[in-house]
Amino acid sequence: MQQYLLVMGSITHAIRGRDILRAKGFQVYMERTPNQMDRLGCSYSLRVTGDGDKARQILEQAGVKPKQILSSN
């Protein structure tokens, strides 16, 4: 199954996003954004298994917008 890395702006947004997506049935893990991917400073990412577009839509509707979405497979 496809995995995506959703780069979040802060640990607070990452925690909120993780909880929102888990409540919707997504398999999601929070992790530090790798240094080479984070040009805007220190941030956290959500590793999501499944439909990355749907995960992004759910987060944006909840007011938690990812800075960047990367395919990790």
C-alpha cells in the first residue's frame, strides 16, 4: 500500500493531524521531518498509509494544512 509523508508546520499540527486521521481510520505515525526535506526549520511529519489525497482533504477541512506532501514509496 502507498505511503505518504505529510510535512506539518509544528508539533501541535502534527499531533492534531495524527489524531484526526486515526479517527477516520488511517494508519498514521508521527515523526521528525528528515533534515534534507525540511528547508523551513524544525518540523514534524505524518507518515500515512493509504490515500494521500483523501488524508490531505480531511486535514484541510479540519483546518490543519500540511506544508508539503511527498510520496515515500
